[in-house]
Amino acid sequence: MLIWYRFALLLALTNFARASVVSNVLDALEQAVTCASCHALLGVLKPVTLLGDTIFSNALIAICQTLNAEDDDVCKGVIQQQGPIVAHSLRHISASGQTATKFCNALVGLCDAPAVNAYTVPFPKVVPSTPKVFTSTGKAPFRVVHFSDVHIDRSYTPGSEANCTKPICCRKFADQTGAVSVSAGPIGSHGCDTTGALSQSMLKTVSAQNTLFSIFTGDVVEASVWLVNQTGVTADLKQFNEEMAAYVNSPVYPVIGHEAAPINSFPRNTTSTSTTAQWVFDTQSQGWSQWIGTASASQVQHISGSYSSVVSGTDLRIISLNTVYWYKDNFWLYDSDKVQPDPNGILAFAVEQLQAAEDAGQRVWIIAHMPPSSADAFHDQSNYFNQIVQRYQNTIAAQFYGHSHVDEFAIAYSNYSNQIDTTANNVAYIAPSLTPRNANPAFRIYDVDPDTYEIMDSRTFISDMSDASFQTAPVWKLEYSARDLYGAAIGGWSATQSLTAAFWHKVTEAFSSNDALFQQFISLKTRGFDVTACTGECKTKVICNLRALRAENSCNVATPGFNFARRENIAGGSIHRGHRDHCEGTGLGSIFNTVTSKDFVDSETLRERLETTYAALQATEETA
Ligand SMILES: *[C@@H]1O[C@H](CO)[C@@H](O)[C@H](O)[C@H]1NC(C)=O
Ligand SMILES: *[C@@H]1O[C@H](CO)[C@@H](O)[C@H](O)[C@H]1NC(C)=O
Ligand SMILES: *[C@@H]1O[C@H](CO)[C@@H](O)[C@H](O)[C@H]1NC(C)=O
Ligand SMILES: *[C@@H]1O[C@H](CO)[C@@H](O)[C@H](O)[C@H]1NC(C)=O
């Protein structure tokens, strides 16, 4: 091993003697236009990682800065934080293997996701021959509030620039010295994360709703991913736990989101590293124990942030899963060529708890941050999770997620090759965000049948930021009721029937045939903010994705075509590929994506600037 390492190092040094490291990396990035050339890119990056984390990161920072992929401070902060994790992973994998393909899918957008690795999730018992029937006796529903993606920016500064070039604005950034063009409002502004005032307004409104409990599907921390550190994140998590406790007068069932430092840095237990996310689990275990109980709080600590808790006075078990172990931008997940079906045992925990619920005749709600339907979810784990959903479909009443920031849903089917109302058998409610970054702030209220724990209605409330009152006292008003809006659109839905998966499937059919309804859904996604019509391929893809709780059935594909276009246009054309925008803010993934799709004009001047920037970064390193 050591000999191989030395040999590789020697080889790397010899190769890089000819041209500078950073120039070689730029060449490889420039040539990365297909899945195959992305593998070649990794073949170039791998030897650079053997020269050390600093050289690897500095090369990427210099490229990011020279190509203006992000502001200089963002390039530097993000890559200094996440670069070493990527370097660690690249050192441990083959540049041509399947993990590399996954990396090229997630970070560079040049490979399609590889086919799912066959794995049969083990179940302790077969489906009971006579599954318990959950019947409504027509009792009045109880209320549950669902809020998500609060992303509170404790450094938000009213009056600062709200139209900036960084992933989030409305802060006093050192490099912003000119006159303010758009002034950050006292309560909030688009392009920025949530103010403390907006968050408190939402929590106080929630508190007045007479709820049995609330669910919070994660993401507390603001999207300043280039600045995060453990001290800051811990303080943010604690403060929001305290605020929920102070303002919400019934229990809150939360989940783990992206909040680690670096962001998404949740290593698998198979990785040998001193980095750990245990402090996140410890902080949340302590903060949540008041609502979920001490036994469940202990699970948070020992099951990598997941827990299971029966809501007091009910037969409803809430299973909260840390799905960041299935998330493409958790760069620790690329550090082995060995396929790991169940990182940190999250799937096994879900099975164990679902079996306990089935044995006890309880109903289950699954809650988590990233939905397994997401374009950001690995197809493998989404497939395995879907097997669990199918096995326990009688027990799981519904699922609840956040992450996308938009108001949407995803349907599971007993047969994905035959997607009709009678094969639709589970539904994921994906809640809109509180953060107004790219939408109007929102939360949900569900009316829940107390016998079946099924959803009778889902009502979304928003605060419209274009209202004059918003900047003084935000008003929360009903945006729509799913039963009223969609029930009518599918030709009526019996008042005694819950909003089943069949209901939601019929809604997607109505979207196909009734374009006005579909465009209304598109508008509701961002709560009326920055709406553009979605037609043709866009519409087909959106409807396809709503029917894909199992992500391999979604219609997201890599887009190498755009990169070919870039290659042909490098002499001066201008073709942009969509920026891959993330819930938690711009990370290394978005930077790779931007760099490989940027239509820069390669020139001697550019190369000189690149070399100078890189040399300066290296020099700082040596004097530090
Ligand atoms: C924000 O800044 C961009 C780039 O400078 C500019 O094109 C845009 O018009 C500005 N938006 C507003 C609302 O001022
Ligand atoms: C950590 O982040 C906080 C803000 O969240 C900041 O005040 C502090 O200076 C940072 N610490 C370090 C060592 O960078
Ligand atoms: C990692 O976690 C899984 C699931 O809890 C467990 O089965 C496995 O033994 C752990 N592996 C190590 C190396 O700790
Ligand atoms: C799933 O649906 C397809 C298409 O209708 C059908 O050919 C197939 O037999 C179905 N599979 C099962 C297991 O029912």
C-alpha cells in the first residue's frame, strides 16, 4: 500500500513537472464534456489529491476564482471546507469505477446515475395474512403543523444589500462597499435567508393553531456554507430549539437536515477519519428530548440522528430518518468502491421500527429532510427505501419531507410500470420552505383522522412579501386547501375519504388534462414568487417526477449536450447550463457544475491570471 502510494506520488510529480498542477486541472475540466471525459477528469484530479489537500484545494480555488464561478470569498470558503473531503474520497476510489460515475453524476452532472445495485432489504416477518384494517369512525380531525427549511440567518442585517452576487444576501459582507441597490427589509427579502423576526412570527402563528403536535422537516442553518463552523452551527441549532420550545405550545417532532460543519459532512461509520457529526446528534438529542422523550433522544445519539417516537395518547409512531446518508452532496459517501447498501444502518432502523409498529397495531408517519424522490437522492437507497414502503404500506399512513423548498409531493406505486390510481399506495408530502430565499414563506396545517392517522386535508399558509404590511407585521393567510382545490379538479372526493395516494395520482392525471390547474400548481410551488410557465418537456418531467418516490423512475437525466455546446462556443458563444441550486446553498457540487459548464474564453491572459492566483494561494499557505 505504502509502496503503491509512493509510486503514484512519484508518477504524479513527474507528470506535473511538465505543466503546472493548476493548468493541468483546468485542461481536464475544460475537456470534461461527456461521462467518459469526466472519468478522465477524475483520473487527473486523483494524482493531485496525492500531493496533499492544500494543493488540491488551492488548484480548485484558483480555478473557481479565475473563472468567476463564485465571489472570491465563496470560492475559497467552500473549497477549503469541502475540498479535503472530496480529496479524501478520490484517494480511495478508482477513477473509472461506479463510485466515480456517481461522483460525475452528482458533482459534475455529466454521467447518468448508474443502474441500481440489486439489494433485497431483509425483513424480520412476512406481510401478515390479515393486515390490520384502520377504519375511521368519523371523529373530528386533529391538527398538525408542518414547517420546513427555516434557514434562519442570525447575521441578517436590515438595510444591507439584498441583490448581491453571493449564495445569500442581506448581510454586511466585507467586499460590499458600494451603494446599496436593493435594501434588505426589516422582516425579510428574497435572495436572503430568514430573519429571526419572520421565524418568530411563523412560530407564534403556529402556536395559535391548537395543534396536537408539529413536525419540522429540517434545515435550521442559513446558506452561508462558505463560512460555517461547528461553534456557529451548534449555537444556531440550540437557539432554534429554544425558540420552538418557547413559542410552540405542543410537541415538535424534528429531523436532522444538512447542518454539519462543513455542511453535509456526515461521514459513514466505515470511514476512518477524525471528522465526526456526533456533535450534531448530541446537540439535537439534548434539544429534542423534551418532545420526543429520553429513549428516542438516546436513539438520536446512537442511530446517527434518527429516532422513533409514539405520539402520546395516540397509536401513531413517528419515525424520523437522517436521509443525508442517501444524499449526493454528502461527499463522504464517495470514499469507497465497495457498495454499501445501508450507510449507518438507517434503512435497518426504519425496518425495525416499522415492524414494531406493525406488531403493536400502530400507524406510522415517516419524516425526514430529503425526500427519497429527490434528484439529490442516490437511486440505490431510494430503491431500497421503496422496498420498505411496499412491505409496510399498510402501516405507513403518510410521509413528510422538506429540502426542495417548493410545495410538491411524490407518489409510490406497487408497480411503477403501471402507474394508475389503484397501484398508487403511498404519498410523500413535501412542504414548502419558510425561507423566502426563492419563494414566499409558508407552513402547512394537516387535518388528521384520529383513528387512521390519514390526512383529511392539507392547507398551506403563506405570508405574501409583496403585501405592504409584510415588513412591519407579516400576515399569514390560507393559500389553498388541497381537498378544495384538487378534490374539485378530479371530479369530487368524498368528504369521509382521506387524501390517499390514489387521490394524489388522480391529481397528476388532472394536471395532464387540465393545463390551467397544472400552471396553478407550478405557481403554488413557489407561492406565487417568480413564476414561469412550465410547458412541453418541462411539464412532462414535472408530472413524471411527482410519480417517482422511487427516484430511478424520475425523469432527471444528465445534460452533456449543453457541454458539447459549450465546447463549440468556447471561442465566444454563450450557452448556459442551469445552475444546480441547493437547499443548503452553493456547495462544491454547484461550483464543479458551474466550472465545467462555463463558457469561458481560454486565453494566455486567463492562464496567467490562473497561475498568479494559484501561486499567491500557495505562498500564503507556506508563510502561514
Ligand atoms: C440585481 O442585480 C443585477 C445584476 O447587477 C441586475 O441585473 C438586476 O436588475 C438587479 N435587480 C434588482 C431588483 O435591482
Ligand atoms: C464561527 O462562526 C461564527 C458565526 O456563526 C463566527 O462568529 C465565528 O467567528 C466563527 N469562528 C471561526 C473560528 O471562524
Ligand atoms: C456501522 O453501523 C452499522 C449499522 O448500525 C453497523 O451494523 C456496523 O457494524 C457499523 N460498522 C462499524 C465499522 O462501526
Ligand atoms: C406491472 O405492470 C406491467 C405493465 O402493466 C405488467 O406487465 C406487469 O405484469 C406488472 N407487474 C406486476 C408484478 O404486477
